[in-house]
Amino acid sequence: VMDGELVQLERETEIAIHPGALKVLVPSRVARAEAA
């Protein structure tokens, strides 16, 4: 489930935001997923 979620998130962020912002978003989401 996490894998699929990350893939979908990456696709959305890549299209919607710049790579720099993506790098900032991904770690935050990953940390939240791990905490949850």
C-alpha cells in the first residue's frame, strides 16, 4: 500500500510542482507515513 501511495504521490507532485519542491515534500510525507 505504501509503495503504491508513494508512486502516485510522486507522479502528482512531479506534474504539479518543481523537482526542488518535490524533494521537500517527499521526506515530510515519508516521515508522516512512518509515524502513522
